[in-house]
Amino acid sequence: MPPARFPIPQGTLDMLILQIVSLEPAHGYGIAQRLEQISQAVIQINQGSLYPALHRLEQKKWLKAEWRQSETGREAKFYSLTTAGRKQLVAEREHWARLVGAVQVIFDEAT
């Protein structure tokens, strides 16, 4: 039985997209599939959340996009990380590590 799904915290989706795209350029559906695969189906992103996030990241110049042929032979918009996106990912990972560390300290203190 797959793990239960739960909503991801506000702002986390952008960080996850940047991480997935840092591995290799990908189209929207491929990004959603990879997130689901790596998280063992805990994270499942719907199109109504994914595509606005991709557009937002592209406007911030953290992603760039180009139309290419996908593995199915159809044209798809492939996203890749820009230099600014790579810097943002480093910052996001550092912030995430601090948050996780602080939450862990609180949990440890409460036991």
C-alpha cells in the first residue's frame, strides 16, 4: 500500500521543482512523474499547481524553457536551471536544512 499523500508546505514546490530540474532538463509531466517516483508516491503534484509554479520560476529567471521533442515524439516545453536558479536552489536547500534542524530540536526537546 503506497504511503498516504499530504499537502506540501507553501513554497516547497518551487524548491522541489528546482531540485528535479537540476538533475536534467525535463518537461512538466516528467517533473511531476519524477517527484512522485522519488518520493515513492508521497508527493503527487496536480497540473493546477505545477504549471503556475513553472511559469513563476521562469518569470523569476530561475528556469529557462525550450520546445523540444519528448520521448513520446510530441513537442513539449523542457525546463532547465539557469545560473540564478542554481544559486536559488543552494539558498533554498540551506533554508530547508535550517528549518528541518530547528523542528528536530523542538521534537527532541519535547520527548
